[in-house]
Amino acid sequence: MIHPDLLEILRCPDDRSRLHEADPGLVMRLNQAIAEKRLKNRAGRTVESPLDGGLVRQDGRYVYPIVDGIPVLLVDEAIPLDQLAAAD
């Protein structure tokens, strides 16, 4: 869980929009897709490691992974969420 004061100042590195924590159901779906090797990040690399959580961009298009309690706020590491919709 990200401290609310930190979450208030964090922004998407791509468009500077606000971020919010991914709900547990979304994290579970992401981790299932990761286990099935069907999730890629914006750089086109297959995501290999399960997520502890995620920060979702305000428009809902991308999630930034949280690994070992640390948000990975790099544009190339963002995971496009439309991949989940395509798999459903």
C-alpha cells in the first residue's frame, strides 16, 4: 500500500496525470496474465515477475507495476490494460 501523502504527489511520467492504486481484483488478473506469459509492457517485453500491486493512470489505459513495495514509474515498464480486455 502506498502512503496517501506519497500517492498525492506521484504522477504518470508520460502525461503527468494522477495515479491511483489498482484494486486487488485487477492485480490478481494481471498476475494471472503474467503467469500465462501473455502480458507485455509498453516496450514490448513480456512481463515475467508477478506484481505486488500497481498504480493505474487516471485515464485507465496503463498500470505501473509495484515490485517489492516500490512503484516502477518508467514509461517503458507501464502495462497497457487493453491487453486484459482483449483476453476476456
